[in-house]
Amino acid sequence: MTVVFFAAALVALWYVSNQLEEQGSAVVNVDPASSSGSAAQQLAYAIALAENGPTRINARNNPGNIRDGCAGQICSYPDPVTGWQHLYNKLDFDLIAEFDGRLPHSMIYHPSMSFQEFAWMWVNGTTPGDELVSATDHPDNWASVVSGQLGFSPADTISDYLSSVNA
């Protein structure tokens, strides 16, 4: 009896996770991030493309694959809107607040970072050229996707992008 219950629970869990993935892809089409919104929205959109491809969201409702506050694991959010809001808040705190001269701001990320430096820190937690933490991490590709989506190169800085949006 216990084995049957356990098997049924696994099947139910598999079904729910597949439904969440399908819902996430459908829901994201009405997400607030866009390639033509505010600086945070445009950057969030580009990051979501680099992290998750064209669907821009995952079963964890975390378009930026944020790990902050989740013991080093990728956080899960209850719905896509909450995930997008966490990504906007992170970008505002990590980059935009310092660019705008507001406090507090991040001590890890800085607008003076190139997209490549930003990518290595975001994806790998290190600087360019360091050993990859995971063989599945591709910070240079990530930098190309994010910067390219915004019309810049990986060598350009986040300040270059923010200046162009706020011009």
C-alpha cells in the first residue's frame, strides 16, 4: 500500500511540475518585462532571455534565476509576477540605485562593470577568466545575449547602457 501511494505521489508531482512549466510559458506572454520598457524592464528581459531562452521564465517563476536569500539555491516564487518583481528589485538595488546616486546599493555589482564582468559575477560568482563553478555555466554567452539584446557588446559597461536609456 505504501509503495502504491509513493508511486502515485511521484506521478502527481511530475504532472504538477509539467503543468507549471506549461503555465509559466503561457503566463510570461503577459509579464510586465519587455524589450521596450524602463531600464530595469529592458535589462530584466535581456537577463531572462539569457537565463531561460525565449520563454523567459521557468517552473520556479524566477526569470533571473536569482539565488539571493535561498541558501545558494535558485529561488522559487509563487507566480511569475512575483518573480519579475524580485528581478526588478535586484537590478534596482544592484545597479540602478548606484547609477542614480541613491543609497543603499550593492557592494558586488557596479554600473562601471562591463557586461562581461557583470555576467561572470551573476552566473559564476567570480570575475572573467576564473574557473567555472559549474560546467553548465556559460557567462561569456550570457554576456553576449544580454548585451546584444540591449544593443551593446560584452565589453560595454552597464553605465553605457543606463546612460543611453536615461538620455
